Amino acid sequence: MDRLSLSGLKTRVRVGCTAKERASAQTLELDVDLFLPLARAGLRDDLAASVDYSALAARLRAELEVRAWRLIEAVAERAAALVLAEFRVPRVAVRVRKRAWSGIAFAEVFLERRARRRPPQTARKML
């Protein structure tokens, strides 16, 4: 499976375990890897056979910036669910980084999710 990656997507999100921490937006950095076949897109130079990463970045920002989150784990889960549902890829990996406190460069969450397979349609029984 091929991979299309967005690396270092910065977004301003209200996130943290305490109300004080969630009071103002912090910069989160996301890496999003989409796993999908890209041969057709590359051979035909056809965006319709790929994912518009500009649209993906805009959609992720719009979704994540509108509410407050307690955990970066929840941010990563929502980002993965959005990619699977709206961009119709079979698999996605999401990494979310947040600046931490003194002595730690950042806290980070990494997860991978797969699209649920739809059950095959069965033929209707004739009455």
C-alpha cells in the first residue's frame, strides 16, 4: 500500500486536563499518513485518484479547532475518524505532538486506524 503524508501540520487547539490549560489555544503538531493506492494518480497525474492534502489540512484544522479537548489522544482519535470517513482511505496513522513543560520537548501520541469493512450485500430472497 502506498502512503501520502502530511508532516508537521500545525493547528491551534484548546487542549489540556485542567480548565486553566484549556483556557487558551496551544499549538499542536500533527503528522497524518494516509495509506491508499497512488499508482493511478501518479501515472495519470490525476488529483481525483489521490487525496487533496490542502483540503485535508483545512478540514482537520476546522474540525479540531472548534472545541476544547482534554487529551491529545482524543484529538488523534477524532483526526483519524475524520480521515477515514471523509477521505475514504483504508488506513490512517496519526501522530499528535504537544509542547510539554520544562525539561520535556513535547508529549506525543501515535495511533493507527483502519476503515471498517462493509459486509457484502446479500441477494434479496424472492417471496
